[in-house]
Amino acid sequence: GSSVVLIHFNLYILVFPKPYIDPTYHTSHIPTTNLAGKFTMPSVSGLTVCVTGAGGFIASWMVKLLLEKGYTVRGTARNPDHPKNSHLRELEGANERLTLCKADLLDYESLREAINGCDGVFHTASPVTDDPEEMVEPAVNGTKNVIMAAAEAKVRRVVFTSSIGAVYMDPNRSPDAVVDESCWSDLEFCKNTKNWYCYGKAVAEQAAWEVAKEKEVDLVAVNPVLVLGPLLQSTVNASIIHILKYLTGSAKTYANSVQAYVHVRDVAMAHILVYETPSASGRYLCAESVLHRGEVVEILTKCSDETKPRAKPYKFSNQKLKDLGLEFTPVKQCLYETVKSLQEKGHLPIPTQHEDSIRIKS
């Protein structure tokens, strides 16, 4: 039978218990300037790049870091004046060097206008639909449109935000195999299991490579795992809900499964690194570590024990990005910053000395 583990949500006293704040951790190791000897890119001032879907979780961080580095940024949004994009205008350098362009992935002309005159494109936008199955076609067509517009504008390079979803879903891979850039999700398996998210990501990335080859566009793909970290936008995105549900108590149980995590700032930096490194090519798996859902809940709540043996973490390689000089933020730091941000944005109560108990079944 299933046992019930009582978990004290110490997280409501959520100044994280001391062990989870690494006192030695600071952000100065994150490369904000060109790494000596690694790049032949000159100064970026005067260079204009386009970021599609600029208001999104990852894209917002890309815009922030690109502006900090001195780029001029054109961000596309379906409705640039919508309050959900207002955080972009508050970023440092936005007044001088950020333009938000009204564009839709399925409207080629609007994309052509946004991308024309750009040195590079970061294609991060993904169509938003309630039905993931309906997402596949617009995701593929939107990606093709962006790459064709980039070809027409003769941009230097397109960096495409793909996903672990295009890499990982393969029932025939041995549990001991290392997941790396050579792995692709099995499309039939994704279809049969109705995993439309992974199916859509894999099909969109395949389409990107096909069109890039046909149009002779220099394409590089970044494949992040589940992305966490502080939100710049006001709304909570899907990957953050994954953590929020444990913190609010709406998730009473967790699955016996594992998940790989990475910090949003590292993902944004990975995109910029592969854009700026002339020798960068192919795909880049962007992951920091694999945790069991139970370990995540433990880090968040300092709780313990289940009865069944835990699903084992899978092995992955992030060496390709490390070789470019990216240093990944430790997952505990990442979870801590996520929670802190959720409190600051009002999505979580500020800690009190009151302890809530929730039941977690295993």
C-alpha cells in the first residue's frame, strides 16, 4: 500500500534554511563579457539583434542580458503595448536600445519587418494554445517563417530555442546511456503517448534544421531542460508552476520521477554564447542537474522518506556548453532564487512563523 509522509512546510518560514544558501555563491563567475581568446566578435555596440516572443520567461532574460552587453534589441510581441510586456521597458538600457515590434509567428510580413536589418535572431517564441496538439502546426510554420525572414535579411546567425523535449523521449535508450546533443526524441513514441509538447518541440526543431539548410542560414539550437529562476515578467509561466504547486500546497503528492533543471540566466547566457562564438554549431544541451521530484520537495521543505525505491536520475552531458565557458548555477541556488522571486512578485505568501503541514503520498 501507499504510505503517507507528513511534511512540515518549513518553507512557509521561507527564508531558506541556512544550508541551502551557498555563502560562497556569487554571480561574478557568469561571463558577461567576451571570454578572452574564445571569441573573434568585436564590440557589440551598434549591433542589432531580434528576439522573438520577447515577453516570455527565457526571452525576457535574453533581452535583459543583451541590453546589458550593449546590443540594440528588437523584441517581437503579438501586442507590444500589453501590460504583460511592460517589464521589458523597465530593463536597463531599454529606453535607448529596445524596440518592441508587433509581430505574429504566422504573419511572415510582420516577422520580415522586425528582422530586417538585424545582425542575428534569437527565436524563442512558441505559439500559445490550450491544446498542445494544436500547437504543433503553428510551431513548425512559425519557425519556418522566422528562418526564411532571417535568410531574406541575411543575418549572421539564428539561435533557436528548442527543448530537452526534442532530445529525451526515447523508450529504446538504455537508462545508463548519456543523453547528449546526438539524441532525438522518438516521434512515434511521442505521438502514441500523446506527448504533444515533446512531439511539437522535436518537429519544430527538425523543421528549423531543414529550412536553415535549404536557405543556407547559420543555425544553432539550444535545448534547455526545465527552466527555473527569478521571473522578470509578472505572470507565472508553465515551468515555474511546476515548483509553485509544491509551495502553495496545491500539490499533495509528487510523482516517482526525475526532472533536469537549469537556471534561466544560464539559459539566456547560453544563447548569447553560442551566438557570439563563431565556431559554435549544431545543438547545445543546457542542463545543470537531474533531481528526483522528492529531492526538489526536500530542498523546498526539508522533508523526508518514501517507501518505494526512487526512480534513478538519467545521465546527461552539458560539456558542449561548458567548453564555451558557461558555468552553471547550482540547482539549490536556482530553487532558492525562484522561491524568493515568487515571494517578491506576490505569487507566494511572505514567510511567517506559522507552519503548515501537507501530506505527501509516496
